[in-house]
Amino acid sequence: MVRVAVDGMGGDTAPHAIVKGAEIAAREGIAKIILVGDEKRLRSLLETPESVEIVHAPSYVRMDESPSLALRKKKDSSINLAIELVREKKADAVVSAGNSGATMAFAIFTLGRIKNVDRPAIATLHPNLKGGITVLLDAGGTVDCKPIHLAQFALMGDSFARHILKITSPKIGLLSNGEEITKGNELTKEAHSIIENMNLNYIGYVEGTDLYNGKVDVVVADGFVGNIALKISEGVVDVLLTFFKQNITRNLRGKIGYFLLKDTFKELARKVDYAEYGGAPLLGVDGTCIICHGKSNERAIRNAIILAKKFAENSLHEVLKKSMEEYGNS
């Protein structure tokens, strides 16, 4: 059975929601769960203590804490000890809803980067209008990128889409302020010139709307722009769903319309809910690492564990190793 180390102290809802989600996954037999954190606190929240293993961690990283400071001062934190379990082959994957900057820093420091990857990238999954999934990377891992970093993201995104999403020839686009080749900034222009000469199904510049219309399978951006795109998307969805809830039952016609379309609204809400996917893989580190939303509830943690299991079973980081090795030799 796949072994998943879970940072029990990371996230806005920790440790309660983290423990509950991990315990649900354990009881359902999804994976063998290793909870890492304050043993006394974690054990007190478990309904079935025998269902999970607990590894004690003396400290944890706060959500507002500096990643660089945490890296220097908190090597005994729950997130680092959870990642160390992967390095020591005592766990096959790690899941954390904690400080994403610190998680990435510890993952790089403890697991190391894959050869030919200069910067890791967070890959988020988004439903599109064609019924498939569009991958966005980087969604916040590396905010200051060089053109070669975007080219590496494109290659990792291609490999992810081929081997995990089973897309034969993924279409890849570079996020810009317009499709025209005259658009973009110096970063995107230089990255474009590199990516178009790689052996990828690259279609050029794409816009923000292409993240959801199914035009491409992989959208490449630097972490600064990618994270803004992600947060705007989350905000728009929240506003739309709130608007419908507040206005659709104000009159009889609206109530009838809601009754007829309520299943459609529920399906939309489910598809765009971050908890549905659970988390996002950190691509480029030498191990399976899932970064979750800071507000993750127990359902999100359960689903993140399912995601971690899938990626571990498919040896995602080994697939990326091979792809990047071939790229380095080309």
C-alpha cells in the first residue's frame, strides 16, 4: 500500500481538518497514513488512533512565517520531517496545506531538484469546457523566472499531461497579454523563442480565458503571473456562486429556474472547488510532494491523499527525471 506522510500542523484549519481528512483516507484504505506533528495534539483528535501512524515533530511553520527563516531555524518542523520520510523511503509521498513557500524550500533542500530543473513549479488542475483538464504551471512556486525556467516548465507540463492525464500530444501555450506574436514582455518573448524550437506541441501565446476553454492542455507562466491568474479564477467563481445564491430565489421565476438548474449549479460548484482535486503537485523535486490550499477542509485533504497516491503509483518524479534527462541530452 502507498504510504503518504501528511503534515498535520500545516494550514489555516490545522490540525483538526488535517487529522480528520487523513483519518478518513486511512479508514477508506486509500493509503497508509503517517501523520507528522505534535503527537499529543494529533492523537487527541483521532477517533481511531490505530488507523494512522504518528511521527512527532517538535515545531511547525506558521502560515505567515518567512520560508528562508523556517529553512534555517525549523528543520525539526512537521513539514520538513514529513518530507524527510520521503527522502528516507519511509513514505512514498508527502501532503501539506501549510506555508507553501516553506514547503517548497524544504522540498528542494531535503529532496533535491531533478537534474536539468533549475526551479520547481506548482502545477494546478483546472476543468475546461471540453470536459478535460488544463494544467497551469507555475501557479506560485517561482515568482521570478528566467526564460529557460519557462521552457523547463513547458517540458514538465508536457510530461505530466502525457503520463498522468494520458493526453497523447498535449497542446502547450505560453500565457501572455494577447495571442499576437507582437504581444508579451521580454520574458515571454525570450521564452517563446526557446519553446518553439523544442520538440513539443507548442501553439504559441495564449490568454487567460484559454485556461478554461479547452484550447490548450498546458498553460505555462511564471509563478507571479500564474498565481495571480489562479487567485482571480478562484475569486470570480466565488462571486458568481454567491451572486446566484443571493439573487436566484428572489422571485417565483428565479425559484423555478433554480429548481430546474440546481443540479447543474451543484456540478459547476463541485468542478471548480479546489477541494475536488485536493492539491497540486510540486514538479521538479526528486519526490512526490502535494501542496494544498491553506484553507483545505477534510475533504480536500482526503482528495489530496488520493492525488498523492496516484502520482506515487505512476512514479511521477521518475517520469519527469527521464524527460528532463532526455532534454538535457538533446
